[in-house]
Amino acid sequence: MKNQDELLAQLAAILTTGEKVLATETGENQQKRLVNEEKFHDFRISAMSFLGRVFGQDSTYHQSFKSEVTQPSASRTRRGIGILTAAEKDL
């Protein structure tokens, strides 16, 4: 179970990073809400690495994250957090 606890801790850290990305949200209207690009890409790469390593690059989680979390926007960041939350339930 230690390995599972470690994975859950890593995933929690990535989710925290996602929340920090959302804290940088700026924009004039709901459709153009942007986030800090550097923080977004840190979140994206960390999450993709984790999902690929734990579930495999062909997994639904990894493929969905790769295709859905593509631009530094609040909406795409929320999608990523949702995908990671679903992955967390599977762990």
C-alpha cells in the first residue's frame, strides 16, 4: 500500500498545482479567461508524465488530458483537474 499512498500523494501535489494555476485566472469574460502560461505548462507536463507513467500513454486518462488540456485557459485547466480527480478515484 505504500506505493499507492505515494501515488496518491504525488497526484495530490499535481492537483494543488492545478489549483494554483486557477488562482492566476484573468480575463474580461468567461470564454477568454486565461491563466499564467508558465504555471499552466508546469501543471500540464507534470500531469501528463504522471498519467503516462501510472496508467500508460494509451490510457483514457492520458489521452483525454493530452487532447483536452492544451491551452493556458481557466476552462482547460478545470478540465485537467477533472480528469485528474477521476484518475484519483481509480487509484
